[in-house]
Amino acid sequence: MIRFEHVTKRYADGTTAVDGLSFEVAEGELVTLVGPSGCGKTTTMKMVNRLIEPTDGRIFLDGDDISAIDPVQLRRRIGYVIQQVGLFPHRTVLENTATVPHLLGWKRQKARARAAELLDLVGLDPSVYGDRYPEQLSGGQRQRVGVARALAADPPVLLMDEPFGAVDPVVREHLQNEFLRLQEQVRKTVLFVTHDIEEAVRLGDRIAVYGQGSIEQFDTPATVLGAPANAYVADFVGADRGLKRLSVTPVEESDLDHPPVVHLDDPLSTATDRLRAEGARWAVVLDRDEHLHGWIPAGDTRTGSEGAVRDHARRMEAWLPLGAPLKQAFATMLQHDAGWIAVIDEAGEGRFLGVLTPARLHEALRRSVGADGRAVPRAEVEVESVTGVTEAAKG
């Protein structure tokens, strides 16, 4: 969708902002441009909509050389979101959102209907916020309006210049979550400029790490964190890149251990026999449809205890869906002070799949790094196991 061919921007004073850039962004891909201030990432982005003209090289948008397109017409094909938002203070939220459709000659009713649709999509009820003015909104709400306005004419490309940089960390994380949700629905081709490597890792399908006017590495977040191209990239992503990698490494079924399992309607003696046979101190409790119900400790299944498993099962708070990032798994363990967490298959109607222990989480991270280094699936990478579920259940 976007292609740079040997693009250079050199100013009259001899300063070279970007030097010989060549890269491509696929349709529907979100690419984050990350690097220190003054490295050329914003210049790169602004050359796409010709707010800055390149000195040399060519840029293509959906196969068209943008130098042959009228700049005004080009910009109406591209959504643009900036940190300061740039909403018109004298116009309502609905009117702000409908700005580009109005410029394109849409009828008023159609433009307002589209604006209302987009406000709802970014989580702002148009019946509540549509008639308000920008000064009546919080910073996070104004950023949402900025995103809605950029999407109003359904552009194929979205340019975002540190759009969440002016809000506090809590609001910023919430906006990032909402934007990822939105991108899953609209699948725009996005260039996203940021100086924050954690934001780049969290949002990007691929990351372009800038040095001074050039790209030092252009790859997936996992590869940039697991296999930095050079010392500069390693230093930029930080010594804690292993921890950052947790946020881009999903829980896979091959990461899971399989503890003893009993069902709600089983007699307690069945649980006793199963735990004794496997030498475990707890078992997972499922209902008749194999959905997670909770767990039962061995102490509740001692000889002589009567009744069914359901009479002794304990609620299981520590669980997460398959595919959740390892960072979420680690956070869940800490939040519930849990030695293991259950993993379910939300796509499979909540079917219980297994459990993730701290040792298996560590192995998953190590396999992820090894898989990138050898260009093979994670399940094919063998690492030395520290402990298994039976040992964890015994501990």
C-alpha cells in the first residue's frame, strides 16, 4: 500500500533528515516508526501526505506515485491524527468529525450519519457527545474524536504522529487498547510515529527502528526484541527487552501443562484416587461440558470425606484465554498470588485446555526467542524443562 524507494530529504542548510529510505507497508498493516527525537520518523510520515516534499526518491500510495497527485486530493485520501488533535473549537464534536466528508461534497445528512457512526465506533455515544464542543471533553476524549475524524471518509491509509503522547499513562494505555480494537475492525494501513518503544511494540505489526535519518531494523516486535540487528537497536530497546517481549509473545497450547482433572458430579473418592495416582496436591474441576469451574486441593479429598466434588470445589479466579500475551499471564499470576493459571479456548466455547505455570511461562519465552533465531514454529524448539505440573502441584 505504501512504498518508499530511495527517499531522501535534505534541507537547504545541508541537514539530511532522512537518507535513502526504502521500505514497504502492506495493506492493512500497522507499522510503528520509533526512535529518538530528530531521527527523521515524523519527516518520513509527513512525506507520505506531502506536507514535506522529498529531495530525492519516490513514494507510492496503492501503486500511484504521489508526486503526480494533487496534494489536496492526496490528503483527502489519507487520515491524519496528531498529538495536539487540532479540533476546531467553534464546531461541535459531530461537526468536527464530519469535516472531511463535508470537504468531499457529501450531503449534510450523510456526513453527519457517518460522523455519528464513527463516534460510536471509538466509544463516544453521539447522542451524548455529538453536540458538545472540544473544550467540554477530556484529553482522551479529544484524541478519540481526532481518530474518528481521520476515519470519517474511510481512507485506506492512516498517519498518526504520537497521537497518545499528550495524555496521562492510564488514559494512554486505555486509548492504545481501544485503537487496537478499532484496528481489528477497520484494518487500515497505518504509519504510527512514536518515541516510546513499549508503545511501538504493543501496537505495531512491524517496527521500524530509526537511527539518524535511516532505519536500523525493520521487523516484527518479537524479532526486534529477541534479535536486535545491532548494538544501537539493542541499546534503544533496552536491557529489559526480555520483559518487553512478554507483551508480544502469546500463550500457545504447546506451553501448557495438564494437571489431574475431575468433574463436578464425580464422587470425592474419584478425586482422591486421581490425585493419589498422580502424586498431585490439587486438581482442576470442570463441568460436564469441559468448562472450567474451579479447583480442589488434595486436603479436601482425604479418605473418609463424603459427597461429590462440587461440594468441595473452590472458585478459580486466575485464568486467561489462549493467545493472551505472556505479560498478561504473568500479571494474572501476581494479581492472584497464584502458582498456576488456567487457560481456556474462548473460540472453542470456553473449553479448558491446560494450565500455565511460572516455569512453563519462562520456557515459552525462551522458545519464542529460539524460534525467531531459527525461523521455525515455537512448538519445534526444545528447551530444558525446570519443572512440570506434577511437581508444581506437589509444591
